[in-house]
Amino acid sequence: MKRMFFGVLFVLVLVPMLAACGGDASGEGEGESEQSITVNAKSEPPSLDPALATDTTSGWVLDHLYEGLYTENKEGEIIKGLAEEVEVSDDKTTYTVTIKEDANWSNGDPITAEDFEYSWKRVLKPETGSSFAFYMYYIKGAEAYNKGDGSVEDVGVTAVDEKTLKFELEKPTGFIEKLLAFWTYYPVNKSVVEDNEDWAAEADNYVSNGPYSLDSWDHDSQLIVKKNGEYWNKEDVSMEKITWEMVNDANTYYQMYKSGELDMIDTLPTDVIAQEKGSEDFKITPYFGTYMYMFNVDKEPFTNPKVRKAFTMAIDRESITENISQGGEDPAYAFVPYGVDTPNGDFREQKEAYFEENYDEAKQLIEEAKQEEGWDELPTVELMYNTSENHKKIAEGVQEMLKQNLGVEVTLNNQEWNTYLDTTKQGNYQMARMGWIGIYVDPTPILDYYLGDSPNNRTNWVSEEYDSLMAESKGIQDPAKRMEKLHEAEDILMEELPFMPVYHYSQNYLTSQDYKGIVYPVNGMPYLQWAEKK
């Protein structure tokens, strides 16, 4: 799988732009029944507000409902979206963007520069509570305002006129166009949001600007989007209707696929992967992310770094990937996945392993930690995971390995996704499953996860040196030197181990042969806007 990666693609984002064929502009009428597809979100999207969404389920839907100044094409290249023209100052810190004249909201309102200024400042507004506001800290004054140390007037985003947006960066940022395609930078309709604080809670109130508009939302059951007749590029949208079912049990959604109720599924039940590998419907793709277990460093026994290292050394990753997950994943002995092309080759291949699985050494580390902490026995450990048959099987495998290889009894607990996100955010756990996909293929969006002030970092681990190295790397224009600094940062992270890496993701799918044109990005769920039913 590590050989299947390529250059820099945008991650975690599925950007709108589909190819029209048949039916009227809204997706109604003749041909609609043919150009429709039913897929599985597995669970309810926690939020369809671009300012508040933090997960791939929400992102999958949002990326079909919205478009930013930049977007991604079928080849994974970042291209202009709502931006018609972009002028950049000589020092590469000031951008002046002309928004497309024919860009409208799904309710017919014109998309304005004021919508963008309002939306970005809304993300940064402390009262909004956006967990992804830090993705905007590249903008001048953004971090200070978001942290309560500056004013909104100091944020470098200005609507010059109805269709001209100017924004200023703290310093030159080579990957800013990739960030501008991410959902946190999507605009929202200012008048709609200000008129109704619950605008994003139901389909009736929802207004978007991408290839699709929200048609219906039966919470915890089904969500339907239809082609947006107001989208400026609607002629490039072929799939007129997308239905997301919300079925979390892997065996159930697998049977729904086999019976034709679903046209595509991902994350197959592990016990059917072997038999499906020979099917023309089966597909494995690279996925730029890491499956891991977070340690809460404020909860015993993970207050002691030797315990964290012992747990990390005590599981058999090859056994997990070959016998449990079975999806072509790479065992992970570091955090940044394979696939980042640097001047010196693949970033991960330059240092593939920070530790070895060594059960005897792991046991010794536990004994040393017990002596240091004055524990007669290791404090009891609970491992949490979000409800999923595959997560359950991996957790059970890890539970057994820790018992056999370390002599540690671990109990398991699971919660539904929304509840789980809230529980881990509050730090009410000892050890918890998590996965992270970068928003583009680069070490930065991966390593940013464990910044001290990152809302995604739920481990309570903070390293000033790590944060300093990450900040320094973002100002380095020389690619080789920037990668050296990122290696230094990862060195610190892997020494402290506030998490246990398990494997670097791949993604497996079953897709009906009735469809063509589906795009499978390395950084998120499939783009369906160019899909066509044969």
C-alpha cells in the first residue's frame, strides 16, 4: 500500500463539482430515478455547519453541499472553485480574490465577499466554539481573536466590495490553497445564519452553495441531497440524487449491499474481506491517516510515560492487520503515514519505526512504573471505542494481547459516535480509539493533531518544544529544511507517546458495477458528483 501513494492531494475533504446529465437543474423530473445512488454514512452526521464539523461523516456530506474559493478536481488537483481570479502580493502574504459573478446560494441569493468575511470570522469567534478554528490561524490576527487576545477588527479578512475578498496571512504559507478547499473555509449565507441559529439542524432551513442542496434529513436514519440548480457549475454534475443511509452494523450494511439496497459500502466486515477480494466490485485504496489509541496522560496509569511505551510495545500490529482488519493496512510504528513525497523521498521511509514490539521489555517497563508510582498493582484500565463491529474486533484483539503479552487486564466500553466524541472531548476516558486523516498529504496536518492547543488533542499531553518546532516549520519555505523540522517534531511525539499507533489506513469498498465515474481520494470518502449510473 505504501507504494500506491503519490504527490500532494487534499485530504479529508470531498469537494463539490459533479457532471450533469438528464433531468432538470434541480435534479427533479425525467431521468432522476436513473441518476441516483445510495451509500452508507454509518451514523448521523454530528454537524452540517461547516464551522462546527470535525469528523469525516459530516465532511462527506458537507463536501457535496458546499464549495470554497478552491476545490479539487477528479485527479485530486487543487483548482479554483468560487474564485474567478486571485492576485497575490509579491511577499505572498496578501490575497485579493474575485468571486464568480454567477455564484449563487441554493435559495438564489448571490454569494458575496461579505459572506466569506462573515463566515471566516464566525469560525474564529470564540463564542462559536469551532474546534477547527486553528486551521485559520494562518490568517493575520486570527489566532489572537480566537483565543480572546485580539479583536475581530484585527483579523485580516475584508470584503472590499460585493465580489472582491482580500485576506492577509501572518507569513507566506505554501499550502494555503489546499486549506482554502477545506470545509472550515466554506462560506455560509450570512442572512440565513443570522436569522435562525438552528439553520443547520433541519433540511427545511438549510442553504448551501455546492453541487447539491439538502432535500431531506430523517435524523439517525437517512439523508438525501439533490442537484443544486443554482450551482454555477451544474453542467458538470452528473449524479442528480445521493442518499446516505445510516446503518452502523457492518454485517447489516453488507447484506444491504448484497441485496441491492446500497450501491456502495466501505469498511467491510472483516470476515467477508477474503471472499470479496476476487470480486470486481471490491476495491482497496490508500487512505492518508493513522488508526490509534489515545492515552489520557492525566489519568492513571498513563500519567507515567513508561506505561504508555509498554502498552505501545505490547501489541502485534502485523497480526491485527493480517488477521483482524485484513484491509491491506500498514502496521504503524510512527504517526505520519506513508505517501508524503519530499526532496529526499517518502517522509515515512526515512524513518519507518520509532520502537519495536518487545514484550519482555514492555513488562520490565510496567514494573519500573509501578515502583516509581508506588503501585502494588497497575491501576485498572478501560479501553473505549466508538460503536462498530470492526472497532470492536480490533479492541478485543488489543485487549487479549495486553493480557497475554503484558499481564494487564483491560475492560472494554463502547459508545455511539456523537456521544463518544463528546466523552473524549471532555477527557472522560483512559485509553480511547481514534483515527486521523490529514486535510492534505503532508506531515503538517497529521502532526498538528497533537499540538498543545489543538482541540483534536484529547490526551492532555502538551510539549512546548513540540509546539515550537511545528510553528517554526510552517514558516520555512525550503521543502527539505521544512521536512527536517517536521521529523524533529515527530521525534518528540514518539518519545513521549501520548498515543499508541496501530496501523496506517487503507480503505476497502464494494461498489456496484452499475456505476462509473466515482472518485476515491486518498484523503476522504468518495466524491460522488461525477458518478453516473450506466
